[in-house]
Amino acid sequence: MERSENREWMRYSQKIAMMMLDKMEELGITQKGVAERMGCSRQYISRVLKGSENLSIETIFKIESALGLQILEPAFANH
């Protein structure tokens, strides 16, 4: 991946992490709580929240379900 593409991906990943952190604060939920809702480890959630994890569509869906967020949904609303 080219450096500029990598930078764009990192920004997008960090944006998702910020959305998650805001929602977690709003809900009063911890990394452990998110991990339990998603069926993964707290360590994985920590990596996601650092904005450095390459997220699959399945993982993004699990994040949306666990926190009641819309990350990809608006992209599919017009179809």
C-alpha cells in the first residue's frame, strides 16, 4: 500500500476509534464491556481503539451492534 493510501486508511480507522470512544463514554461502558458484547478480547478492543487495527466488515458490523453505532450504514442507505 502506498504511503498516502496508508495515511488515509489510518485516518479512517482513527475516526472509527473516536466514534467508539465517544459512544462508550455516553453508555458508560468499558473496553471489557465492549469486548464481551463483541465476543472478543479486551486486548483486541484496545488495539482497535488505538486506530491501528485493520477492521473487517464483520468487525465493523459487530462494533455497530455492540454500541448501537452507524459506521457503514449511511454508505448503504441509498442502495
